[in-house]
Amino acid sequence: MKKRQELYAGKAKSVYTTDAPDRLILEFRDDTSAFDGKRKEALERKGMVNNVFNAFIMERLEDAGIPTHFDKRLSDTESLVKKMDMIPVECVVRNIAAGGLVKRLGVEEGATLEPPTFELFLKDDERGDPMINESLAETFGWATPEQLGEMKALTFKVNRVLKQLFAEGEMLLVDYKLEFGLYDGRIILGDEFSPDGCRLWDANTREKMDKDRFRQGLGGVIEAYEEVGRRLGVVFPEG
Ligand code: C5P
């Protein structure tokens, strides 16, 4: 499958049309951004690491019965996906308090959240992805109550699968963001799952192994992403 036309260039990925009307190619770039694009840097190998890692996770999720847009990895930095109608809502689950929750509510970073929380945000870069709720999503037509219910159920199903998977690699899945879309009238998981969109801590030392290393200027960003993959048995191409 060949790339045809660039459809959209996001902050870290570009999306291309293909010969097939219902398939797109995602290209994972080295570009990394934080704070709504205010901080940008190209981190060598990141596109490859996230593409290979995402393929691994999407396959695990499919194996667990979670429908995703992922078809197959095409190259080190490209994957073929189903073309969906994206739902402009981000779903965030938190198992441990960190990031936005700590800032917003003043809870202690590292506190266990039982039960885990579920939050919705509008995908809107200009407004810094504001927090929304089910009522707003319904009123403004971003998603129906049925779709939101399905998205919530799938987001928690992902939590059960990935908490266990990361625990086997001695890591804590602190929080993560998922995006969904419609394909053939069905809600499926879209976007990517990589250390760019979740928080992962070493289970013993609580060392950060995710994009917070970039946000907080801790260094060793890609080395940490590769370590996350290595602990799960992901084999990254050389070079
Ligand atoms: O910033 P906040 O604490 O709300 O983020 C929660 C989780 O969602 C983090 O893992 C973060 O990396 C992810 N996230 C994301 N993209 C966004 C907002 C949050 O991947 N636009």
C-alpha cells in the first residue's frame, strides 16, 4: 500500500490517503511537542520507537477483543489503519494521581485512585483541549450518550488489559488518553498508544518512563521509551 496525499499533519504524526478509500497510512515522526505545541523538539528514533511500540500494543488489545483501527505495520515509521470518522473527544483514565489532576484538584501526586477516574476532553488545540462532560458532548453533538457509554466501557477494558501487561514488566500504568472513531457504524479505538500519550512509572523506583521526561526536561526520553518496550519484549529495528 502506497502513500498518496498528505491529509493532515499533527504534532507528532502525519496521515496520508492510500489507494484504498477506507485505509490511511500513519507516519510517526520524530517531532515531539508539549504544552499545546509551545515546546517542540525532534527526538531521534522516536517515530520508529512509537510506531513499533504502538503496533505491539494495538495487537495485544485486538487479541483481548478490543476493536482498533490498526491493520499492520508497513515500515519502521509507518502503519496502515482503517479510515474512521473521528469522535473529537479524548478519554482519560487515571489509576494514580499525576499531571492535570494534581494541578486541578491539588491531590497528592502518586496517590492511588480507587476506583480509577474517567475524564473527557474536547479535541481542540486552540482551546488547549478543555475538559468537558457527557452532557456537553451530547448537547453539542460531539458524541451520543450511547457512543460515550461504549467509549467509557472500552477505555476501562483497555485499563484491565494494559495494567496487567505493564505490571508484568514491573511498570505502573499511571494514566493514559484514548481516542475513538466510527468505522462501519461501530466504535473502534483510534490514534496511538505509546509513552507519548500515557504515564508509566517504574513499579519499584517510581521513575518516570514516559513523555513527562520531555515535559519536565529530565532527559533520556527515547532511552526510557525503549526500556518500556524492552521490558514488554518489543524488539526495535536497529539503525
Ligand atoms: O495532562 P493530563 O494529566 O490531563 O494527561 C492525562 C494523560 O493523558 C497523560 O498520560 C497524557 O500524556 C495524556 N494526554 C495526551 N494528550 C492530550 C492530553 C493528555 O496524550 N492532549
